[in-house]
Amino acid sequence: MLEEQIDKFGHKKVVQVVMNSAASCVAAGKLLTGKYPNVVNSPCSAHCLDLLLEDIGKLHWVGAVIDQWKEVVKFITNHQQGCHDVMI
């Protein structure tokens, strides 16, 4: 599908292909750069950040902080009804 689109626009007009870093996409990216050496294959920054944050969230001390913030959010959500009348 990607080759079809690159061919449609012309491989000299395509500079970069951005996709997530799943194994199948990495393999497809290698095939693309093999066929079109001028096209750069880049992983999606948002996907990389998501994977990084998932790994960070698995750290024991980070999990504890996240649990504490969930309690803060729950408290604010459950007690926000009376805050509408407060003027700052």
C-alpha cells in the first residue's frame, strides 16, 4: 500500500514515511528504504513516547505516584460540585 502511494506521487517527491515502531512496520520500512533509498523511514514520535511512558509507568516508585494522583483526581471529581459558587 505504501509503495502504491509513493509510486502515485513519484518517489522523488516523497521525503519521509512515518509509522509506528511495530515489528511489521519496521520490516516494511526496511523494504521501502531498500526500494527507495531517498525515502527516510521514521518511527512515529507519539508512538515512541507512548511506549516510553508505559515502561516508565511500570517502575515501582512511578506507579506509587500515579496511584496517589488518581486519588487526588477522584477527590476533586467527587467534591467539585460545591466549588462552582467560590469566587476568586
